[in-house]
Amino acid sequence: MRDLEERTRDIVDSRIGELRARPENASLTPAELDDLAGKPVSKSAISRIEKGKPPSVDAGRLLDEALGAHGTLEVLAGAARAEPSGHLPISPPYFVGRESELGQLSRLSSQPPDPETPTVIVVGGLPGVGKSALALYWAHGMYARFDLVLYAALGGYASGNPATHAEILADLIRGLGIQRDQVPASERQLEAVLREQLRRREQRVLVLLDNARDSQQVAPLLASLAGTTVLVTSRTELSGLVINYAARTVRLDTLTDHEACALAADVIADERVEAEPDAVAQLVDMCGSLPLAILVAAERIATDPETSIGEHVAALTDVERRLQLLDIDDTAGVRAAFEWSYRTLRPDTANMFRLLSLYPRPWFTAQAASALAGVTVDKGLRLLDDLAQAHLLHQVTTDSFHFHDLLRVYAAEQAARQPEEVRRNAIVRLVTWFHHTANAASWALTPMRDHHVHLPPTPHRVTPLTFDDFAAAFGWCSAELSSLPAVARLGVDHGLYFETWRLAIDLFEYLVHSRPTELWITLLEIAVEAAEKDGHTARLAEAQEKLAEGYRRAGRLDDAYEFDQRAVRASSPYGPSRTLGFALLGLGSTARTAGDLTEAFALMRRAQDVFVEARSRIGEAMGHIALGGVYRDLGTRDLAISHGETAVAMFTAVDDQHGVAVALLPLARTYVAFGQFGRALRACIDAQAAYSATADRWGRADALGIKAQVLDQFGDGESAAQCLGEALPLLRGHDDDMAARFDTYLAEIENR
């Protein structure tokens, strides 16, 4: 094949040289070749030849006409892409990367064949990921290893019906060089002829079975292929071959960003790619690094040189038109590739596929997907497994899955054809499931606190999760972290105002423990919006107060002050309440930060009175912590210690370990401020023990920081440095400001 490629290139170089030798064509460019030929000659075809790669047959024909090569290039282009072995289709004209998968195929096929059974290898992956291209590219490079390569197109996912057993056998026999009129008619005779021909030849044979529908289509063939290496491509998991024939699977994923950009560049002329590298990267992103999508989009760009790559990419940003722009015709392109797989799904599996497009993120758990579809988790897992087997989903863990972006777009097209009521009911189920599961998590995180509410059973066909302990609840919240704001937004957009508001309120306990400040603010801003649209003043006040706390922790003190003020105004008409008390406490904290201790004390004292009247135990304990801090700032030792110790006692009485830890650290600071270092050290040690039952990284780091100060006071710089060293990994990427302070302090200790 290399000789033929070189001959193709020699002819092109010779003809281009002749044309450029003429004075009028001295600076001939690819674009001017178009004009010379009077026909559109792709710049990418010329670019490929200049790189030592053969053009496509169509491009060869156009170049023939442009260069006056009298049909030679068209013939050579076809010859350079095919080998006379078992009518194997030409190697893919555009192929990049896949070194790992090619290596896997070579390793799996390297063992000596077993004369009694075939060696079976399956290439699997989602539609359009390049399974056939990989198999053909690899097979074309295997002539040194195999004496003969046979090929059959099984048509499992294509127009028309899948190939029958007899049709496949006949195709393989013709690949052995047997004339069509000598191919027997019956299946039994076909099997006998194929077995006998392979046995008699005593050659190493590779059989490529492309686009299998399922294991049942392939398995009957294997009895006739003993001693061969059989490579099967399919967009479904061929579990039957794995179980019964020890088939090894090579799973094909989307391209890396670098490979995807290289593939686009291989189709589009190099100078255009070099001029718009950012647009090419965006193109790859729009195509989800799916080879078929990239090839279609890049070919569209290559044949439209008057339109920039950026303009083509801008058109793809319209999600509703994206698949249309990635179509070739009704039978080819990305949508068509997806369509063949979708049509094979059972009705309940197809319904799950459609509804998953309503989920606001590409990553989801089986439990959430089951709620969306209104089925039990067991059934939901079976449906998701069916979709994963069809490579329409990627299974990430035992109960989590990922949806490719373009498949989501296609699923959304199918969902849009369903009645509006079907889509809305699914969204109601999903938001309700998150709402009730977050409520269960809040109870498990802080079971002793007095502000939780019991929700009534859901009337919808959803089964929320329950949690046995803190770790399970915290783990669920952390796992769903990226989905929570999107689900909340979905709820507001569909008028589920109470559910959305309550979802954010119940997640507050998790937010306090994990301190993801940006997500905290986003969730509570959505909760405020939901309460405003619902017209419920008391709910609005609670959301405003919790949002203010998020702003305060983010250092946005003006925003915190404004929303605490709003919460006070909204909640005051309802009398003493937890919301009013915490809003006043927040205003007092802001005043204290600003140095106005008189105002801070007045607000905190008022908040404490509200908590007592509202019978809020946690509010009262938090009030004692706040007052202890103000008294410390005022230099009033006994009252500062008394309030701090009272808060610790209140949390201890109800075995609220996180509350105990939260109260101990301000008390430790009070002890330090008044020179009681022994008591401060004990408070830090106790706080560390209490935090061990929670996942509050920031709190644990804070305890270590105060402990380092105390140990430093005792002259134990080595132990102080050790504490700071333990604290820093807890803070980096979590609270960079505190981490910077600890780094500075650690450097001071080490440089003494």
C-alpha cells in the first residue's frame, strides 16, 4: 500500500510542479487549483497528500480533473485504500490516536490460535465512537500477522434487516475466493464449506464481523470459525460471547481533546485550523469529542471555505439545531447513528432514555433516575443496565451513570414528542425525591437539633433514600453536590416552589458542615426566589437569613447585612422565631466584625431574648457563643467564659457533637485571650475529639490552628508546627485565606 501511496504522491507532485513551472502559475495555491479545475477540490485532500496520506477516491477523481492526470489518481487512490484480502473495506481515510486500543487488539490477538475454538475479541462503544474505523484500521495493519483477512457486514444497526446467518456465511465464503455460483444455498452446507476451507488452508485467519446486533447473531458463526481470530464490533455489550466464548472486550470511549482536535484538523485544511485554534477546540466540545460528529462537522467546514470555523461553531451552539447540522442525510450522520440504537430498545427502556434528558446534569445516580421514571430502584437499575449494554449510557460506578452530551440532545428530541403531562410528572417526581431525601439527610446529620420537620409521605411514585448515620447522609449530599443547584433551578422553573425552598433549607446542615460557599449562596438564592414567587413571607425570611450567613462566610459583609435586615423585616410580624433570632445574631456578628461592639452586644442580647421566647435550644446555645465572643472583645473575662461554657454544656446535654465542637473553639480563644493556656489546650483537644464524628474539615483545621497557638505559648514549637502541618491539607482548596495564614505562621515557627 505504501508504494501505491508514493505513486499517488509522485503524480500529484509532478503535475503540480508542471503547473507551477508555468509563468502564469508560479505561485499556485490550493485555492487556485480549484479555479484551474473549475471544480471544488478540497484543500484537505491536497493537504493529506502533502503529508504522505492518500486522498479519498472522490478527491482523487477531482484531483485527476484538476491536474490532468487522466484517471490515474482515482485508480491509485482506490488501490491505496484497499488490499486484495477478503473484500475488506478500505481503511478509514481519517484516523487519529487510539494507540492504547490498537495495542490491546494486538496483544489479545498475539497468542497462537486454538485449533478447536476461535479467539474472540469484541470492540464496543457508543454509536459514532469509531468502532468500525478502529477495527478496519487495525485489520489493515495485520497482514504481517495473518495470512488471510475475511470480512462480513452484519448490519445489526443499519437500514434494512440485520444480515442472516446464511448471508454472513456466504459473505465469508466469497471472501475465500469462491465464486458466487459455487456458494451453496443451505446453512448446513455453508457451514460445512467454511469449516473445510479454513481447515484445509492451515493459515492464520482474521475474521472481522462488523456491526453485530447481539450475541445471538454472532454465536452460531463461531462453530465454523475454529482456529481463527474473530474481531466483532457492536454497539451493545455482547455478554453472551464473553460468558460462553471467553471473549475479551476492548471498550472504545470518545477521543481525548488533543486527538479530537487532530481529527478535525485532518479534515479541515491546516492553515484554517492554525488560524482558529480556539474555534476548533469549541467545535470538539460541541461534538462531545465523538468521532462521527467531528467528521461530519469538519467535512461541512472543509467544503465551505467562505465561512469561518467560528461561524460554523456558532451555529452548533443552538442545541435544537445541533443534531440537524451533524446529519448527512436521513440514513447517515449522528442522529441516524443514534436512531438505529434507539429503535431497538424495549418501550420501558426507551421511556427511561427519553426521561433522562430531563435530568439537569449528565451525571446521575440510579436512585434519582428511578424516581424520574417513576419505577422502583431495582427496575430502574435494570433499565439503566439495558441502556449501558446498548452503549447509550456510560456506567461510572455500580449505581451511577453518565450521558454523552449529544445523546442527551437526541434523547431530548424524543422526549419533546411525548405529552407535556408526561414530562412534567417526571420532573415533579425528581424534585420531590430530592426534596424528601435532603430532608432525611438533615435528620441524620444533626438528629438532636430542634428545627427539623417531618414531611408527609409523598403522593408520587418515588421512594426517597433514608440514612442510618451521619456518614451515609454526608456522603449522599457530597455525591449529589453538583446536581443540587440544577435540581433546585428545575424546581423553580416548573413552579415547585415549596419543594425547592425546603430542599435548600434542609441542606443547610450539610452546608454548615462542608462549607462549599459558592454552592451555599447559589442554593439559597434559588430558595429566596422560590419563596418570593410563592408569596410566602415566613419562608422568604428564613431563606434570606440563611443566605445572609452564606454571604458572611464568603466575606460579602454588605450583602450579609442587607439580607439579615430583610429577614428581620419579613419575620418580625410573626413574633419571636428562630429566623428572627438568627437574623439578629447575624446583624450582631456583622457589627462586631466592623468593630461596633456596643451595637453588636445590643443585637446579640436581643437575639438571645428572641431564642428564649421561641424555645429554640440551638438558637439559645449559639447566642451564648456569640455573647461570649463580644464579652471577650470587651475584656470581661468571667462573662466571656461563662457564656462560652454554657454553650458547651447545652450542646453536650443533647449529645450534639458538632455543636460541642463549634462551641469549644470560641471558648478556647477566650481562654487564650485571658492567659488560661492549659484550659485552652484541653478545649482544643476536646474539640478535635468532637469533630472526629463529623466531616467539618474547616472546623478540624481551626481546632489545630488554635492548638498550635497554645503549644507555641508553651514553647513547644515543634508540636505547634506539626499541628499546622496537619491543618494545611484540610484547608487547601477549601479556605485558601486561612491556609495562607497558617503557611505564614508555620514559616515563622520554622525560621526561629
